[in-house]
Amino acid sequence: MPRILPTVLTKTDIRKICLSPSTTAGVLSEMRPRHTELLNRKSFCFEFSNGINLWYRFGKECLEWSQDGRTFYEEYAECLESTRQNVFLVHHLRTHENPYSAVTLVIDTAESLITLVDDRLGTIHSNRDVCRKVEFGCFDGAVPGHVLTKELTGVVIDWKIADSVIIHQMYENESCCAFVSPPPPTAPEWKEFFITFNPTKYVKLRDKLYLISFTAPGSSGIEANMLMDLDSMTQVGSIFGIDLTDTLRSYTFGGYGSYAEVAFVGRYTVE
């Protein structure tokens, strides 16, 4: 498959892109549910298995977070509710850093469990690729319970994330392959392409409820997270990174899906 070659960006280029006023606004998804206010006025101290604690205070489409419980940073936040009750996906930038980084949280308020995806721009291979860490934690005295899983190996799903975009995804042990048709407007080169996202992390949250976290190294380098409920075949997710138009993207999305066959035959199983 031909490579999709992005612009080679220096660290100075990345910093300028992050500080551009046009890059900070969220990009809406046609299928994304409304922002939830169920976390509004709630406060948490998240304790992670790596020994780090983070404090969060939620407002209406904003939050404050701290690494020490004293110094707080305020950020615009997008908070979405899963179709599973008491499970939320939260996405926000860290704009006090340059270049910006981003955080996606999956919070289970019923089980007092948390998974955090920490995204940062720049790897040893490319300044534009996103480097990701996945951390597990808990709060209110619970014990960490979210775990990496291989249960999705061999599963194939067609996801509709916009009226004009359906993605045929095939899940493997540590990678994910996708066929996009029609291609996104920002990446017309993806027409009739299979794209490999590697490495991919698969996290089991509850029975048939998973978080998938994947990157696209060697092309845009963007990171995506999908919180998937395979009972209702719905998902909400987040995007962070610099797209092929050299614009920083940081936003949430939604969609619904249907199980599919491994071989893509030119038609989808989801309408």
C-alpha cells in the first residue's frame, strides 16, 4: 500500500501550530451525543497504579485539574456519557504546556474506576506523531479494575461516525486495520486504503464495554480513542493530533455500528 506522506514538521512548527487560535476549537461530529452535565460540580482524586494522583473538579463544559491538589489548571472539556449508565468519556487539552498535550479519561462512577490516556506530540521517529500512555486507577477507596484485553481479537465492526463516513475496522492483538470509504475531506489520499493503526491498546471496562486507543504513525500521527458498548453497538470517542492539513485537532465524536465480515466486499453492514 502506498504511504501517505505528511509534511515534515520541526518542533518549532509544532509549537506554532498549537498556539494558533484556529486550532483550539472543537470539531463537532454529526453522530456525537450532547455534552453531559452529570459530572458538573463533582470532584475526584484519581489514584493511579503508577503512584501518581490527579485531582479533578468539573464544571459546565470546563474542568480544573491538578497534580498536587493545590495548583489547578482550567481547561475547556468535552464530557460524553456512554450508553452504559455511570460511564463517561472526558477529553481536554493541557494548554499550559507547549506543545499542547491532551488527556482522555474514562470514568466509571458506579465502580469508582478510571482509565487515563495521556497523549503528547512527538516521538523518536516524528515530531508530529502522538506518543501515548494508558494508565489505570481508582477513587473513593476502590481497587483498580480496568485491564488490557485480547477479547476483541478477530472482531470486525463497521462504524458510522458521520452521515458520509463509515469505517470498516478489524481488531488484532496489538493493532487495528481500517478501511475508510469515502475518505475524510482532510485525507483524500485514503480513498480505498486499508490503514493500519499500530500500536493499539484494548482495555476491558465492563462486560462487552471496551476502550480502544490507537495511533496512525507514519501518516498523520493522530491518536484516537473509542469507548465502545457492544451491547448497544454505540461508541463515543476522542481525537488528538495534527492532521494532514497541518492543523491541530482535539475533539470528541460518536457513532453506531454493526458486526461485519473480515473481507471488505465494497458494502457495509451498517446503514
